[in-house]
Amino acid sequence: MSSRAKWLMGCAAVMLFTVVPLASRAEEAAGPCAPIQPCTACHNPELTRALAKCLAEPFVAPPEAKELKNPISPEELRKASAFGKASYDIYCDGCHGPEGEGNGLIAVKHSVPSINISIPRTQDQTDGELFWKISNGKGAMPSWKSLLPDEDRWRLVAFVRSLRKKE
Ligand code: HEC
Ligand code: HEC
């Protein structure tokens, strides 16, 4: 291969591995509490820890999210919590913990920010609001819409409901 061809290929590689990711990162960066990406969260506790200060900013779904209706049929929804548990164990347990109390192993071991989602503060929100928050994230709470399809996120809402603390 000529050295010119090698040089061109080198440039293409640099574009692909640095410029393209930097550009998409810049697009994502909408303010200091823009949500972290799902697979970065637990694998980069340094970065996640830096987002702890975001907990001080309110996490509020927009008014239209309140009205979002779960599109899964009632029969499906009854099964949904079991499906939801499988993805909860993979994607959420590390931070929110098995009972949703915010004491997941990764959160505790690596000081990754986490919160209790079994209490009224979370459980009194509508399905639509929880769906919106799981989809969009904030700070250390990843935005899951790029990784999990809508239906899986509605199933997660059904599972999160099952974590409600019995009063
Ligand atoms: C809730 C926290 C959490 C999230 C979210 C998460 N991981 Fe992990 N991941 C872990 C932990 C903890 C381990 C180490 C497990 C072990 O040692 O048994 C791990 C291990 C791995 C491994 C195996 C590494 C090895 O050396 O064996 C891969 C690959 C991986 N994760 C990829 C991903 C990808 C891709 C995503 C996004 C879909 C992701 N992870 C999201 C916590 C997480
Ligand atoms: C890396 C840790 C981490 C992972 C993984 C994670 N969360 Fe979160 N979650 C948080 C943090 C931190 C907050 C609070 C964010 C804030 O207010 O700044 C949050 C907030 C939430 C809320 C909103 C609670 C409320 O009262 O408004 C819900 C619902 C939620 N998470 C569900 C999930 C689900 C479902 C998953 C898995 C798909 C998940 N989380 C994965 C850290 C995490």
C-alpha cells in the first residue's frame, strides 16, 4: 500500500474513532445534568460520581408525560412485572437494589448515586411520569430509550410498581 493510501486510512480512522464520537457527545451534552448513557453508568463510577450534585436539582417530568397511557393490554400487564423483573435485575438492580431502596451493590460499593424508588415520592407519580423518567434519565440516572424499546420500558414501570412499600 502506498504511504499516501496509509495516511488517508489513518485520517479516516481518526475521524471515525475521535471526531465522530466527540461530535455526538457534544450533541448529547445538554447541560451539566444531561443523563449519562446506560452502559457508561456502572462501568465508569468516577464519571457517575461526578453527577452526584445533580441529585440536588429537581427531577420533574413535563406535564404531558402525566397523561401517557401504558399501551400494554391488561393481560399483558399482569405478566409484565415478571418480564420487567428480568430487565430490572440487569439494568437497574446495581443502583436501586433488589427492593428498590437505593442500596444496590454497585451504588454502595462505588458510591454511585442512587435513590429509593419504593416510597410514595416515586410511587405516587403516574405511570406516564415514571415511563418518561426511565426513558429520559437525569444525571446519574441513565436515559434508557436508546437501549430499551418502549414496550420494555412500560414493563419496567409495571415492575417498579411492584416495589411499592407496603404501608
Ligand atoms: C447496573 C450496573 C451495570 C450496568 C447498567 C451495566 N453493567 Fe456491565 N457489568 C456490571 C458489573 C458489576 C460487572 C461485573 C460483573 C462480575 O464481575 O461478575 C459488569 C460486567 C460487564 C461485562 C463483562 C466484563 C468482563 O471483563 O467480564 C461486560 C462486557 C459488560 N458488563 C458490558 C455492559 C454493557 C454493554 C452494558 C450496557 C448494556 C452494561 N454492561 C451495563 C455492571 C453494570
Ligand atoms: C447508575 C445508577 C442508576 C441506574 C443503573 C438506574 N438508576 Fe434510576 N435513578 C438513579 C438516580 C441517581 C436517580 C435520581 C436522579 C436525580 O434526581 O438526579 C434515579 C431516578 C429514577 C426514577 C425516578 C424516581 C423519582 O422519584 O422521580 C425511576 C423511576 C428510576 N430511577 C428507575 C430506574 C430503572 C427502571 C432503571 C433500570 C432500567 C434505573 N432506574 C437504573 C440511578 C440509577
